[in-house]
Amino acid sequence: MAFVEPVTLAARGIELVPLALSHEGGLRAAAADGELWKIRVTSVPEPGQTSSYIENALAMRESGSRFAFAVLETETAKVLGCTSYHDIVPALKRVEIGWTWYAKSSQRSHVNTTAKLLLLTHAFETLDCQVVGWRTDNFNFESQAAIERLGAKKDGVLRGHALRRDGTIRDTVMYSLRSGEWPEVKAQLLYLLDKPRSPTLYMP
């Protein structure tokens, strides 16, 4: 039995469903909304690479290292973006949240905050995780600030850690949240979602 089993997570008009090849058209349209693949610090697929992006995610699911979700608008089933559990370590009860991106029209809305609430709730309250982690590009300052606003702790920087899409080598900033910190973070996320025009927490 896999540590992360197929599941649909839903709240506040947003659904996270297991990513499938049937989402290819919707995912391509979401990436085209803002030409997100041109942002060098993200992993958004180019239009001609969407199918291989999904196939790679499915292969990683099979290996147990990543479980990708399509983020949908519940009312219309429109694909808004993608997010994942990854670097899944069952023995440590640890997952990371990443490979996250949204169509430009869905940014600065409740979508990402809701998705993070769903993923963190499932990780800590169903999977019984002890730690949830994040990693982000050292030049993705918006992402770093958002993770820190969430309440995650900065663990450090892995220098010369990974290749960017443009071939340059990035440093990776690592963050984590422990299970004992989750109740306060959950309360903060609910507070943000219940505030009028609450800001988006954009994170990887």
C-alpha cells in the first residue's frame, strides 16, 4: 500500500484530484494563461510538453516519490493548476509540497491558500505526517516570503543543488513545518480564507 493513496480533497469551491492524462488540455490552457513556462524559477511545462509532464508525474506516483494533483474549480471542473506531494518518505512520515503553479487568472485569489489548507490537513490529520517540507529557488523571493508567512521554518540552503529550465544551476532554500506547529498554522490559514479579499499565499 502506498503512503499517499488516491484521494480527492475539496473545500471552498476548489478540488484537488489525482492528476491524469485527461487533464492534459486543461493543464495546457492553465499554463498558457500568463505564459507561465517563461518564468525561469518555476517548473511549468511548455505547451508541447504537457503530456510528458503528466506522464513523468504518473511515473513518479508509481515509484512512490511524488503524488500530483490537478487543481480544479468545483463548479466548472476547469483546471486551474497543479500541485504535488513529493519526496515522500514513509519511514519518517514526511512529505514535501511542491511542483505548484496556477493560471495567472487564479493567482492572488483564495485558490492557493485553499489548496495548501487541504494538503496540509490531509498530511497531518490523515497521513499522520510528522514533518511537511518545501523547497524553492533561491531567486524565487515571492515564494520564500509566502512560505515564511505560513509559519514554516527555514532549514537552510543547499548550494548548487539543481538545474533550472534555462540550464543555470540554482541554490535551493529548504523549509519545514512540524506536526506540533500545525494547529497554529491551520488557524492562520482559516483566518486568511475567512478575511474579505484575503491575499494568496503563493508557494511551491
